[in-house]
Amino acid sequence: MTKNSAEQMSGAKAFIESLKKEGVDTIFGYPGGVLLHIYDEIYKCDLRHILVRHEQAAAHAADGYARATGKTGVCLATSGPGATNLVTGIATAHMDSVPMVAFTGQVSSFLIGNDAFQEANITGITLPITKHNYLVQKAENIPKSIKEAFHIASTGRTGPVLVDITRDATVNEFKFSYPDKVELRSYKPTVKGNIQQIKKAAAMIAAAKKPIIYAGGGVISAGASSELYKLAELINAPVTTTLMGLGAFPMDHPLFIGMPGMHGTKYANFSIQDSDLLIAVGARFDDRVTGKISSFASGAKIIHIDIDPAEISKNVTADLPIVGDAKSILNDLLPVMAEKVTSGKTSDWLKRVNQWKKEYPLAYKDDGSTIKPQFVIETLCEIAPDAIVATEVGQHQMWTAQYFKFKKPRKLITSGGLGTMGYGLPAAMGAKVGCPDQIVFDVAGDGSFQMNSQELATLVANDIPVISVILNNGYLGMVRQWQELFYDCHYSHTDIVDSVDFVKLAEAYGALGLRVEKKSELKEAVQTAIKSGRPTVIDVRIDRGENVFPMVPAGAAINEPIDERKYGGI
Amino acid sequence: MTEMQSHTLSILVENHSGVLTRVAALFARRGYNIDSLAVGRTEDPDVSRITIVAYGDDAVIEQVIKQLYKLIEVIKVVDLSKEEHVDRELALIKVGTTSETRADILQIVDIFRAKIVDVGSNTMMIEITGDGEKISAIEKLLRPFGIKELVRTGKVGLSRGPKDIVKEK
């Protein structure tokens, strides 16, 4: 460890200096008692701090910022309730492997364990939902902990790290020096894939008649989209991407077959089930993807490329595992593959896949009498095809995943693993802060939107023009759909019609509020929102009874979707 | 699926506060049961060794090991059951005595090569080291005399031969 400066300073100042060394430009946070020293330094420095209205939003915003930019997101909250309010946001980032460093204030070290005012054992609470966490009780440990936190968060399988700093550590002074590098003997993630395994993979791919690529969020984390593209074209195999992987492969490409799993396309699911080789890249065989696990791709050999060795054979046994970074592995695979590939080998297979595509297209009924949510998403995609789209969680999220044709990575910002309602608006805020030149939508449901709508205040105060498009059906729609399908239409606590006037709500915060009640009004409203350059809420009154289809019931094989014609589908 | 059996995992960790919590919590939240646990320092003061006996089939144990490696402070994990190794437990047994039973108890202690570490007017404390079966055997023999208290450590173990688990790959 070399010293690159040796100025005497407080822990609070060292906190700021350390963040600068890590290249942090923005913090989403909320002050409090034990953070006063740190906030005094924030007052004096030029780091951008965005004051949220609830700490949960700080975590989601840091997460959205990270997903949109690829950089590590940073949030800050005070001890006790401030810290516990971050928990949902940290868990969300953990499930989706988002690089994030969450800082919390802690009561002074001599008070720890005394049930002091605003004391919570946040390192204990976040143990299972962080990649790692630190309790820093001495000023001189602040730089090293921050250095390690950023290193751990942003390398290997990325994820959230929490650093809890006691009040006295922020007050006490020491000679500041920032470590040049991290030395953790117990943490050395594998980046490069084993070349023997890669050669075997190439041989398996060359021998396959019905290969399929199943790509996940790991491709986006690794920045491996162009390598994935090259592989797909080289071996001429259909590509399905998980919810987390949408945008890793252009959705308008002829080889793209949509999302797999519960609300995936029928042709993706049929193709997986019929394939003889499944090439999984940065995907983790989640239960929403596999359905009944024993019958998932049961005729296929499985190649599993993943940065996390613990994902290999966790849910589905891999015939050929390759541990490492997706970009590095695909780069090594491509030249080996190029020598082995036989052109035209998959043409019969592609014919079959395309036949399914034609026979079972993604479609919905639209007689024009109501506004169909799918139409809303298609319209957004038509007006702003390159926009960043954050979502909340529920039906609107699935419609977005199905009908917005993402062509590039880091465009869809959605809580896949944890399924966090209330995620979208603050995540969209973080994305817009990270990518101010892009149009950023938050596609929301009327239920989810109410979980963090207070962030409209943050958007207005900081002039962050996120456009919220609420697909308002007056229901907690996804739960309502399950009640209709599986609980005899007992709509237990899912009807929330007219709970709030979203236009007035937007106006109350100083945002622009627009309402769309007719199909014909939609386009203009979206264009008005974009032109206004203001935070906007568009309340779109959609068809109340619309369901998300296709749908494979939980626990069924993915080639056994329910007959949607019984429930208003096609 | 392979059969369920007992595995002795030797886990080297950074000697930081909270590491044991991380390891134990991992077992709890992933639904793996711990049969016994022992922890202490090693030849390197910065490193502690946690020995955990867990029950499961090979696939489960493999997943346990992979999950353990995800903990930043875990340096090395070895399944001792897969190799030649020595493992031991220690027990302290406080047994009731009378002038009639004392000789019998001493004989049992002798046969098991255990030690008397404390003697009272009507109790004796016995220290015994060995594998789990040996300890269970002496416990069974002493029970008729009236065991007042008993404490057993978790199992500790090392692989046989010259290799050490940090350097071995």
C-alpha cells in the first residue's frame, strides 16, 4: 500500500476524498443525526448530492444509475430508520447483481449495542442481501473500507456492498491516505474462462442440430452484447433473453425469439423445449424462466457460462460449465468456433422456430373501444425507440418486456429478481441523472406508482425530467389476474380504482400532469411530455380487465401455457 | 442423486469479527443443517479455522462449498471427508460417584484412555478425546452411574500427510 497524500483530516472529509478517488460524481441520500459531520463536508464539496424524499428511493436511484451507466451507484442514509429504509433497495440490487455501495451512518462506537437512539444493527440486517458489508468504527479505516467496497461491488458477480460508519469515526481526525490497490487474499474472481472447456463448448455447438442461446443479465453486466451478437450470427442460432437480459441482443433481429418462461413468447418456450443444446450465458435458470424444472429443456445438453461458480448446476445441471466473465469467454470462443462451424447446419431448425413464430405470435385483441396497455407500450417504442425504460413491477412490467423492442443494453431498468413495486420511479430518476441526454420513461401501474410517488418532489426540485406513464387499470393488476385465473375471480383487495387523481398529484408536486382517456390522445400526450422537458406523469386509463399473455402457470412445464382464449386472450 | 452422508468441512477464514456469523447465517438461510461446529485460531493469527459437520448428498455439499466461497472472508474450504484425515472431539463429563462405584468408573476411564480432571466428594469430572463414536460409547457406559453434566465440542480435523490446505490447489 503506497501513500498518495498524508493530510490530516476528519473521517467525514476522508469519506468525501475517498469517494472522489473512486470517481463518484453523484450521491443519492438523506441526512440525519449521525451524518451531520458528513453532510457538513458535502456542503463544502462539489459532489452532486440529490436529496430524495425517502431513503428507499436513494437506494433505487443509485441502482437505476448503476444499471443505466454501468458505473457503481452510491447512496447514503442515516442510522436506524434511515438505514432500514434502504433495505428493500439493497435487496433489489442484490437479486439483480447491481454494483452499488450503500453508506449508512451508525451511532458512535461507544454506544453500539446500547439500544441508542436511532441505532439499528444494519450490518446484521443486510448480511444476507449484500455481497459484503463493513462496520467502520475508526476514522483511519474509512479509506481502506471504501476502496474495498467499490472493488468488491464492481468486480466478479457485481452486487451491493454496505459500509456502516460510526459517528465518532466521522468526527475523529487522522492522516489521510488512499490505498492504490486492494489486497484481499480471499477474493479473486475468475475472469478468463478455461480454454479447454471453451474448446469443448465449440465442439458441442458445432455438433448441435438445434442449438439455442439463452442469455441473461450477465451479458449486460459484462458488456458482452456485441460478442453475443457475433456468436449468434456465426452459429446461426435463435436467441432468447431473460427479463434481465432484454436489450443484450436486438429484439428486432430475425434470430431473436423473445423472452422465455412464465410470460415469455410461446415460440421461445417451444424452441427451448425442442432444442438439443442450450447455451446459457450469464443467466441463472430462475424458476420464472424454467417452470417445472424436471421438464425444462430436457432433451438438450447444457453449456453454462457464468461468472459465479455457485450458479453452475444450482438449479439445472450443466453438462459443460465455463466459469468467468461473459465477454472474455465469448471473445475466446469466437475464433475457435469460427473454425468449426458448418454453414447451413441450423437452417431446418430455424425454419421450425420461425414456423412457431408465425403460428403463435405475440398478439392482443384491440377493437379500439378501450386503450390496450400493449398499444401504449408499442406507442412509446415508436415515439422513442432508444429511450431508457424503467418499470415498476406487475402487469405493466411484463407488457413492457414483451412489446418494447429494446435494441441496446442498459435500456430496460427493471426489478427482476426481487420484484420490487415502487422501484421504477426512483430508478428512472437515477437513470436520468446518469444519462441526462436520453429520454427516460417510468412505465408504472397505478398500484406500484403510489409506493414511491413522493419522489416527484425530488424530480421537480432537481429538474430531472422523467416521464411516468401510468397504465392505470384501477387494480393491483397482476394479483387480480391470478385471482381471475386461479382463485375463482375473488378479487380480494386488488381493486384500487380511483384511489388518487394522478394529474392533480403531479401538479401538487409541481410536475406536469396529463390524462389520456382515448387511444387517439396518447401520442400527443407523450410528445407533449417529451417537449416539455419537465417531470411528467401521464395517467393512461387502460382496459381494466386486460391480462398478460402468454402465461405458463407456476410449476407447469414452459411448453404448457394456459388457454388464454378463455380469459380474453387470442 | 448420491446418498446423504455426513461431511466434515474445514473452512479457513479471515480472523475478523462477524465471520462466524456470516458462515452460520449462510447455512441457515440456504437451508443447510449444521450438525456440529468448532472454531478457533490457526498457526497464522490472521486466520481462523471453522470446522463444520453438515449432512447432505454430494450436490448439496458442493453447493454449500460454492456458497461459502462467495463470502469475501472465506479463504479456503476443504471437505475433509473426501480425503485421509484425522478428526477429534472432546467431551467433559461430570459423573456422580459413591464409594462403591468409584472403582468401576476409574476402570472405564482407564480403558478409554480418558482423564480424571476434577474430583469432588461425590462427583468426578472426566475428559475424553476421540472420534464421535468413542465419546458416545463412554457416555453410554457412564450413564448408569448418573451423568450430572456433559459438554461436547464440535469436531475438529486436519488432513493427513504433509500438505496444508491453503497451499494445496
